[in-house]
Amino acid sequence: MQTSVTPTHCPYCALQCGMNLTPASDGSGSVVDVTERSDFPVNRGALCGKGRTAPALLSSQVRLTSPLIRSDGVLRPATWDEALDRIAEELSRTRTEHGPDACGVFGGGGLTNEKAYTLGKFARVVLGTSQIDYNGRFCMSSAAAGGIKAFGLDRGLPFPLEDIPKTGCVILVGSNLAETMPPALRYFTELKENGGKLVVIDPRRTRTAEQADLHLAPRPGTDLALALGLLHLVVAEGHTDEAYIQERTSGWEEARAAAMAHWPEYVERITGVSVPQLRETVRLFCEPESAMVLTARGPEQHSKGTDTVGAWINLCLATGRPGRPFSGYGCLTGQGNGQGGREHGQKADQLPGYRKLDDPAARRHVAEVWGVDPDSLPGPGRSAYELLDAMGTDIRALLLMASNPVVSAPRAAHIEERLKSLDFLAVADVVLSETAELADVVLPVTQWAEESGTTTNLEGRVLLRKQAITPPEGIRSDLHVMHELAARLGVEKGFPTDPEEVFEELRRASAGGPADYSGITYRRLAEENGVFWPCPADDSADGSAGGSAGGSAEDCEDATFDGLPDDPAGDAADDVVAATPAGPSPARNSAPGGVQEPGAHPGTPRLFLDRFHTPDGRARFVAVSHRPLAEEPDDEYPVLLTTGRVVSQYQSGAQTRRVDELNAAAPSSFVELHPRLAERLGAVEGEPLAVVSRRGRAVAPARITTSIRPDTVFMPFHWPGEGRANTLTNPALDPTSRMPEFKACAVRLERVD
Ligand code: SF4
């Protein structure tokens, strides 16, 4: 039993706040107190309510403590051997009868790097299936695809958060971080204290927008036009940085021409943002020496999310921002390990180290680490929504970890039916989530404080979450689950249960790839406040391809689905380079607060200072144009629905809805609407209102506020049942990132008697 204080990290969002866990004084070892870690530079002593209350679930009565097997329609307790045997039998039978691709695997952005890595390896080596993806596809995939198109590399923030207060202006697009990651607000408060300006773009006047020097409230789904209109004004008013464009970019003429077709008055008509507001935004952004654009799910969760991100990056490139001090473009990743979870192989098209699955050199390198024939590795599979949509058709059995698509997937009622139509569903989780309720076998697994593992936060900072307490009797780790299943399916070796052993293999698998972790060790992570990737094992690595790990110019990742039939943009990132530290010499880019061994690479807090991660070292403009939503309002569905989060709940709510303090603060869904819209409908504050889309109907109490546009309603997406927002959302996919259009769909409102 552990009794001492353990420094570790929060289980929830991508900020990965540092916290100290103390076993409770009753000596049980099963409950801990939380205190802030002032030594950790990201949250600097602050925690939000979710992090502060996270231990409540460790000893909660609602926690799963035994495997469950469905029998006569009811989930009943079973032994671990019975449960694992049953899963192995069903996966084996499915593979034999229908082929390996009839077995699906679905992961989550909350899994540690070790688990995400092992899940990808399990799918490809043990099951031999191409059908694996994860819920991070629903989170930041458009930003990842946009970043790779422009810069040749996807790391959410290419600079540490500590750079934010030092810049001159931040345009924050579609992020309500005051609610989603409250400790991060401090960076923006300091920005303003230092004289910098904050522009917030959001259809709602959120708590974050209230902090802004300028708040723009565009119509949902028009961020692409807004960015193009701003770029038009940048050109027209002579704010372009011609020397930078000449020296560090390519593709400007095409992007410029596309932007010049978006006159400010035209953009005003599309977005609802006035021309004077557009001009003021350009002034605030262009006057200071340094400036940033940060995007989040608002502009990204659209069927044109990748192009929208591209348009914001164009604005940054045209004004000479990326790769300069305290400047550039970044994405605020959402899930706890949303960054690391997208780097090591649980994505449909990816191998560890952010390598491409269809790249022969990458396949050779990873196959050698795994001790298998490269030709035995399957090719790219379907994206998350497409995989879920195929359940019960050609996908007959699914192994799901750390995800709750019954609540979090778009068109959720349809996905719920698809899950029910599977021949077999196995779910590993800490609680009986709405998805686990549908399973044939449920496995109770360890939580954050009960196991060690690494995560990678929104800055690209790799962190060690240390085990603080002993898990309760009857609970095992996801790594144990994959080890046991692999053995039952005939693969005795290569699936260790010790996270550090897995990480050692991950280091070798990632070596030479874009996300190179080979220079990072558990010992370093325990001593330093995280290490930023890329961090090659050899400090003298010159960034050339073909290093000791066998990297090559083809050994890369593009976060796109090249070759899929409806992927007209899929060729845009097919020539990114890999295996480079992607930054200046270590001496110019030392890790803040880091203490490195002599000769060890310090990691790379700031990317692109000397060159971008493209073959010619130049960032690429993308020529994009405005296009409408996949589903515009019409007479039948005249209002736009947008969705998001509230401060006291996290994602599908599977964990936070089971914490009393959080549940008391945010017990259920609601429909936020403007008084003018409420008056037209006769809606009354607090009374139930039905929201109806082409995909279904949700009912929740009305919350009437002037902080939202009159043509738009908002629902948070944390709850199941009749208030489930994702019953309504549109699964129209971005052609490159395969991101569904969560953020805008057409609905009508009905009073409920
Ligand atoms: Fe920090 Fe996010 Fe955890 Fe809140 S939920 S304590 S912001 S990591």
C-alpha cells in the first residue's frame, strides 16, 4: 500500500494539470486527497473542479469491480478467465467466419500513450484487422490535418503555453477555455495585463468571450469565410509580410487569389460580423510584432474543418507569424491524451511515431520492432464514424476501450442501434457507461491514479502519470487485458503489462518518426516537468532522414485518408518529411525548467523556428474558399444547433456525471436560446423544449439568454437519454480529416406540453 504523496496529473483534459495525490489517512489506500502542484509550469497551482474532485470516482460505489457477461439478456458477474475466454472465443470465431476485418477496435483519447500504442499493435498484429480508430477523430482531427497540410507536422501547440502572455495579440477561435480548461485562462489574463489583446470568436458570449477586448459572434459554420475576409483586408491594407512569404512559404499566389474573392461586405453577409469589426480585428492582429491564432472545436468540428483551419493558418503565414517568437498558429487539443493518442497507432491510418500506415519504410521499421513481416500488417481502415456506422454489417465484433459513443458520436441514436446489431461487443471501462450497458462482456479496468503511464498534453509535452494507490480487488489494467487476449489468440509475446516496458518499445517504434520519443525515458519524466517531442535519442541527430532508426523521407504521417473515394484533398500532405527534430539546435530551444543528462536531447518546446517540416522547409498556403454547411436551415428546420461543454462535466460525462459535486453543479442538459427566439416560440425559462433535427428529437429545459445569437441554439453534449444533444448532430464528414459536423445542424424547436 502506498502512503506517501505522489506527484502526478489530472485524468481529464489536455492541459494535464499537475497535482499531488495523498492516500487518505484511514490507511485504506483507496481514497486520496488532491492538492495542487505549484511546481508544474502548466497549471501553476490551479485546478478546476473536475480535477479537484477526480478521486471521488476511485472509491465510488458506481465503480465496476467485477467482469460482467451477458446471460439471458442480463449482465452478470463473472471471473476474469470467463470474461477473457469469451472475448477471445468471439473474436476468434468472427475472424474465422468473416475474416479479420470483421473485428473492429475502438479506442479513446483518454488512453495513455502505452495503451494507445498497444491497442494499435493488438489490432494489427493479433487480430490482423485494419478496422481500428478512436474517439479523438471527433476531437482535433481537422486541426491535425490542417497543420500537416501547412507545416508538414501536427503538434497541437508548436510552442509552450508560457509564450501566450508574451505575444501581442491572440485570436481565439471557437474555444470556451474558461469552462473547458479553466486554469488556462490565466495565460490570457496575463496577456492582457502585459498589454496584449484578446479577440474571441464564438457565436455565444461565453465566459471566455467576456474576457475579450473584442468578441465576434459569427453565424455557426462561417469561420472559414471569416478568416478569408480577414486575409482579404490584410492584403488590401498592406499588412502582408512579403519577405517572410518569399523566404518561408509556398503557394501564396493561389491562396491570395482565393482570399481576394471574399470581399469584406460579402463576408459580413455570410458571417454576420460587421466590416468595422473585421477591420478592428485586422488592426489588433497586425499592429503588434507578435501574434497568434488558436483554434479549437468551434471551427474544426465541421465538414469543412480542415479548410477552415487552413484559412486561419493562411492568415498567420501571410502576416509572417509561424516560426517566429511568441507567434504562430496552434490548436487547443481537448482530451487528456488527445495529442499522444493521435501519435502512436490507434488511428485508422497510422503507425507509432506519427508514421503513415501506407508508407513502406514506416511499415518495415515498425514491423521490425514488432518482430513481424511488414506484409502481414493490414492497410488503413475506416475513420471513427464510418467504422461505427459499419457495425452489424461487415463489422461483426467490436472491442472498445475508453470511449462512450452512445453519448459522444454524431447521430447517436443510429450509432446506438448499430452497436446493438453487432454479433459481439466487449467494453473495457471503469464504470457501466451507456455503451458498456449494451456489451456482451464488460471488463472493469484501472483508473489514472491506480496505474502509471505517459500522456502528451496540448503543448506536445510528454508527462508521466505515476501510480499513487493500489487498485481495488478485482480490477486489472487495459494492458493486462490486451496481454491476456493476445495470449489466448496465440500471441504469447510482445504485449507486456508493465507500462514502462511498453514505453521502452514505443521509444524504439517512434524513433526517426515525426513524433520521435526515443530520447524520452520514465526516469527523465520523473525528474523533469515533461519533455517536448520530437526528442531523438541521440542529441547529435541532425534531423536527416535515414537515421539509426531507419526513418526515411516517406516515413511520415499525413492525418488524412488518402485514396478514399471522396477525398479530393487527400493529396495535399503526401510529401511531408519525417525523422527531423523539426526545430533549431537544442541550445536555442531548451526545455523550460528541464534538467537533462549531458548529451541528451532537451526536447523541442518550439517548432519551426528554422524550417517547417516539409521537404523544402517551407510552410504551404492552401487555397480555400467559403462553402455552406452540409445542412443549412430551411423552412422545416429553420434554426441552427451548436453543441459544446459546460465547466462541471467532461466529454460524454461517463466519469463526471458520477461525481456528486459535479452532478449537483450541472445535473442535466439544457437548450440555450435568445429571448427573441423564445418569444416567437412561446418558450418559457426552465420549461422543456424539444429540439428536432432530421436525425431525431431531444428534449431539455429552456435556458433563455441574450448571450447567444437569435438564429442559433446551444446544447451541451454530456448527457444520454432524452436530453442527448448528439441525437441531433449531423455525421457529414470532412473529406480530409473525416471529422463529423458536430458544430452546426438545422433544427426546429417545439414546445412540450
Ligand atoms: Fe486541469 Fe483539465 Fe483537469 Fe481541470 S480537467 S484540473 S483544467 S487537466
